[in-house]
Amino acid sequence: MASRTHAPDWASLSRALDATGNAVLTRLLSPDECAGLAELYPDDTMFRSRIVMARHGFGRGEYKYFTYPLPETVAGLRTALYRHLAPIANQWNEALGVAVRYPAEHAAFLARCHQAGQRKPTPLLLQYQVDDYNCLHQDVYGEHVFPLQVAILLSRPGRDFTGGEFVMTEQRPRMQSRAEVVPLGQGDAVVFTVRNRPVQGTRGVYRVNLRHGVSRIRSGHRHTLGIIFHDAL
């Protein structure tokens, strides 16, 4: 995974994140890798908890949080992607005047989370079927929040499912919300803002608020791998 995540043009991806709050890494996982991860969903020994969205007002559908130790592919992606995203996160915090800086290695950041009591792993598998959807939300699980996260589409749009687009909204001060749909193919990963990002305005840098979700599934089944870099309380 380390060698695979070196291949993308991270300078271009960083510019896309600065411009829109999201960027796509195409074909990060192969179809076989996608299928293998989706097939883990029924095995409850791999997970620490199962969330049925409707019970909590989160939407419809369900997801499961992995337990430690994470599957090798998930752990490898989490470590490798973090190395590229930490410098971007530090640039964002500097622009926003936030004193927090993120260490170069993910293990060091996890140690910070664990010292604060955030010890529960947050990578997850999401499962949707017809008429399921995910309400707009932010994945914040404690004091320590890494400002970027990743979702990887494991299913084939147009064949395994229809609908189910990845959606983001951005709220700028004194402006109406802007919505954006991010098209994804099987194995594509979208890197996106967890909560806030910096935007350059005429009077300096200001903070905008973002949320993400998934539109209604119109047919079939959709599986997604979510990689969140901070752990939960």
C-alpha cells in the first residue's frame, strides 16, 4: 500500500483539496480487493460494533466499525495515506491559525488519540440497499480530529447499484450552502474534509464548514470502506 499511494500526483490532489475540499484517487483498489473487503461484512468477529442508521436518525442502511487488529489492507491504507495527508492537514491548520500539528507517522498520531482516551478504531464498512441513504454529517469522535478522511467505493456503480452518489455540502459565512456530487468508480477513493477547511477570501483566510453523505440507493447494493484517521472515545 505504501508504494501504491506514492503513485498519485499528490501536488495536484492537494490543490484539489484546497479548491473544493475533496480529491479522487482513481483505482486505488483492484476489483478483487474491493470484493474481498465487501465480503468481510457478515463476519462479526472482524468488527467492534454495528450501527443501524434509522435507529439514530442517521438515514437508512447500516455500517460496522472494525476492531483492532485491522485487516491488513485497511491498516496498510490507513498508514500509507496518512503520510501524504499529514502535510496537507498541517498546512490547513497553519492557514487557519490552529496551533495543532500532526506528526509525520500515523502511529504517533494514534498514540496522541489513545492518551486522550480515544482508543476505539474508526475504520468502517458501510452497507446500503434499495432506498437506503446517509444523511449529511461529520465524523468527529473526540477532542483529537484529523481534518481529512477517505471513502473507497467497493461496489460497481451501474451494475451492483444505481443512485447512491457521494455528496458534500459546503457552508460559507453569510452564503447559502453549496452541494457537490463526487462521481466514483469501483476502487476509487475520495479524500475529503471531515469538518472545516481554509478558504482564501479578499480579507484573508476564513473557515468553511463541510458535511458529507450518500444519496438514495435506487437499485442494488452498495458497499464502501471508510478510513478515518483519528480513533474514537
